[in-house]
Amino acid sequence: MQTMKQYKSRDKITQKMTRDGLIEVNETQQTAERISKREQDADFQKSPEQQAAQDGTQLQGVASQTSPLPHAPGASPARDTATAERVMEHIEAAQTRRASKKAVHKAQEEVTVQTTSSRLQFTEEELAVPELECYIEKSNKAADRLDAAKAAIPKQKKLVKERTFDEAAGKAKTRLHFEEQEKPIPGGKKG
């Protein structure tokens, strides 16, 4: 009996790479074992029993006591909820980043609108002083001339390619839009 065990052939072991990671299949014993440390993807498809149960509770208006995410066979519920929580945190972080970027952009636009005016700002006391009246009028005329000159600068619309990352689809998208720029002066310096 001992000699028989000694000459026993080795098990035929094959490895398969799946979306859930590396699986080692022992074909002589008909067993499969996951050997990679990668977390399994959650199975979001509902079994017919779960679908029927959910439809029944929706008709009755009673909240379901089961977990909102069905678990993959062999996966622990804690791991699936942790993955879902991480996804939700990632989405929330993206929304807050986007909102903060919008707020910063809006604040910058407001500041530029206020500071782009080339006119001097005078207080009520300065406007009331009759000695400064001619100087205030002079500065206003100069500001009018400057505004007219800025408006007369030729503009051109330039096509700009902008890459944005769409987190919902997980892909980068390219968007084209026009930006209005000052026309370069022919024969002028670059930069």
C-alpha cells in the first residue's frame, strides 16, 4: 500500500485568470480555489427569488429588511459593503471637488469683474471736494479712452481642445470649445 502512494501521479493543476483574480483548479479532485488577494466584484444581478420578493414589498409599501446589495457567493458581506462605501465616498469626493472648483471659479470671475475696471474709485468725500472735480473728470475721460481702445483690439476665436474625465463612465472625453483671444500683431514679438 505504501509503494502505491509513493508512485501516485501528481494532480493536474491549472490556473485561470478571471475578473475576480487568479483561480487554481485541481482537475483530478475537481476543486477550485481563489489564490489571488484581489477583492471579488459584487454581483449586482438579482436572483428571481430576490426580484419577486422586492416587487412584492414595493407593492405593499413595506421597506425591505435585506441588504440593498446582493452578495457574490463566497464573499463576506463586510467586504461588499466596504467596497460600496468606498465607491460612494469616491463619488461624494468628486462632487465636492467639482463644487469647490465651481465656487473658486465663480469667486475669481467676481474679482476680475470688479478689478477689470480701469476707472479710479473715489469716496463720497473726494467726490464732494470741488478742487478735485477737474481731476476726477480727467481720469474718467482717460478711462473712457482706454475702454474704447481695448474694445477696438481685434479678437479672434480660437478652437481649444479640452480633456475631461467622466467618472460615471470611467473614460476621458475630449470637448471642443471656442475661446476669444486677441489677434497677434503681425511682425510682433512672441511670448
